[in-house]
Amino acid sequence: MSEAYAARQPEHAPVDISVPEVLGGRPRLPADDPFHQPPVGFESMPLGSVLRAREVRVAFFGLVPQRVRATQLLFRTSGADGEPMAAVTTVLTPTGSAAQPGSRPVVSYQCAIDAITSRCFPSYALLRGAVAFGALAQVEYLVIASLLARGWAVAIPDHEGPQGLWGMPRMPGYITLDGLRAAVAHDGLAVHADDPIALWGYSGGGLASAWAAELWAHYAPELNVVGAVLGSPVGDLGNTYSRLNGGLFSGLPAMVVSALSQVYPDLQRVLAEHATARGRARLQRLSRMTTVEAVLRFLFSDMGRMLDRPLTEILALPEVRAVFEAIRLGRSIPQMPVLVIQSATDLIMSAGDIDDLVQTYRDGGADVTYHREPLGEHILLHPISTPLALRWLSDRFRGRSTDADRRGSGPAWPTVLTPTGARGLLTLAGVAVRVATGRTLSSH
């Protein structure tokens, strides 16, 4: 951390608040949890300032207690247009044989929240007793555990902010980077200013990670970010919306529209004028659904049937086109090495959109390694590619050059058919067994 930034940190100590629980030992939802409410006057505090801190208990699917140290930080950050905001990050550090004394690498892992409801926020879904069926963060804990098993610290931000604004531009990047500032600033964590930091996320988490990678150089350059793994990072949400609407995963674009209408007045007006009463009611119900619930309940739902005009006409309106343009990646070029992972046969994210994003980054001078996986669709690609991502992150933490990685980027040999990939998947399976049985993670 730079001396100038350190000097701006608040002089008073963060307030310790224990985990508020309701009857039966279940954690409160963020909206009902006083910990998530920022103190009066937080707006004047520096970005990344820790407003509150507490120790929490993490459990796999809310049921199997995990032997890791978990600390939640409420911190000062910014919304998409720079407005003051408070958000939460959950910082996990390994215990037992995986723990390492002194400094350690730090990974900011952005979960695929992909929902509006706070039941999908990692700060809730990862807690012991959480009731969050359909929250992807609970499944992604297996990947998070693979990081902890290496002795690394993991910061997991609620990158959609307190309102669950999925699809918002810039804000996920601000929250991610300010969450890292908070982790570095908090004395109670074994995280240091000079520790190497990496970003990682997949799908909606890849999108959030991409925003952080694009914003880092001018927003938080004092952070020692050495690399970013962007797994199927969406790229162009407008194209994704048009492709998925009416199909198997039509709940995902519907969720984005529902979230964005909360903060884009022009989009809200278009929906108010042209959505049918039934259509408005369906979109409002999305705010209470987890990701999996929305996918299941919106199977093959065509948003055109929720409007009083053809969908093509609505999408062509200048105010709608302006929203989709504003949320598209590629406006800034990441200034750290980047690994992009994408399936060539992905049915949710277009490989062509990711090809275009990679080319935009490369044209801007970015150091990009591109793994275009020939096997595995969208959902399976994340676990399949985890060994590749872990090896790449290890090389960045060790300061190794990306030259060999970039020489091999482009058309790829299937990860599962490589020795490194096969060994990595076996290791990941071992981590999964330890997580499912609540055993201490071991370093390797």
C-alpha cells in the first residue's frame, strides 16, 4: 500500500459485531442484518476504509462447518457513478496444515452471484445455517477451497452491492478493488500490503473480475495485483440477452433487465410503458429468486410476450441500446497479465463475444493468455479448467514470465487430457471430499 493511501485510513478501530442470528441459529439476510448498514458519516471516509469487522462461521451448503478462519468486512466503496456505498467482503484464511506463517498470496474470488436476492450474496450463502438453495456461491466454495488448500487467502466480495444490481458497469470492479483495500488495511488479517494479489471469477464472477481488471490501473494501482483469471466473462451482455431470451436459460437475461431497471430511469420508463401487467409482475418476482430458481421458473420464457410491442422494436430504442452499450466490457485495457478461459461449445456465453473481447484487449497492448477449451460446455468448464487456472496463478505469484503461456494460447488441447489437468482434477476431487466431510484442508 502506498504511504499516501495508508495515511488516509481512519484513525479509529473498526467496530466488532458478532453474527446476528435468528431463532434456530440461522444467519439474518443482509437486508435485515445491522452489520451491513453503514455508520453515519461513512460517505466522507476514504475508499476501502473498514467500517465494521466480525468473525463468522462458514459451512458447505450451510450445513457442513468448514475449518477455515472467516472474517467479514464492511467497507466504503463506490457505485457505478462514483456515489458513496458500503459493501461487504468475506475474507477466508486457511488453518491447520494449509496455513502459512507470514505473508501469503491473496486471491479476490468473485462468485457468480447472478441474482438480485441477497440469499445469493456470498456474505450470506457461505455462512453456517444459510438457506440459499440455488445460490451458485455455495457450489463455488469447492473452487475457493482449492485456493485455501494451497495456503492462499481468499477475499470474496458481494460485488453486486447491497441492492443486488447484476449487470451494472464499473461497480463490481470498484467493490472488488475496495474490498482488497479493506483486507489489506484491516489489522486483524494476515494480509499485507506487499502480498501478491490475483483476481478470479467465472461467468458472472468473470464479468465482475473483468471490470476489476480493467479499472485497477487507474482506480487502485497501489494494490499489488499480479494477474487476473477471467472465466467465460460474458463480454457483451446485450448480445447475451438477445441470444438467451426465450431459451433454456432465459431467466438469466430477464434477471439482468430486472436489476438494471432499478438504476436506469430510461429503461424503467420503457418497461413501465410497454410491459404488460403480467410481465411486470413476473419481473418483480425475480428479485426474490436465487439463480437456479430463476432459471427453472423462466424456462423458455420469451420477454417479447411480456410486452405490448415486438421485442425487436423495444431493443432498437435508443435508451435501451444506450444501456446495453454502457454495460459492455472492453472500454479499458487490463494492465496486468490476464488468462481468459472460454468453451468453444458454450451454450450460454458466445465464444465469438469472448474472442472479440480478447482481441480488444490484445489490440490495446494487454498481456493475454487465451485458453479456448474444445471440450465442456459452460457449467462444466469451470471445474475442468480449475487446474489450469491454479497453475497459471501459481506462476504469477512466483513472478514467472507469461511468454510460455502466450505461445500456447489459441486452439487448445482439452484440459482433461493433459497430465497437469488430470492430476489437478484428482487434487480438486480430494479437496471436495475434505470440504464435504468438514476436514481441515491440507497444503500441497
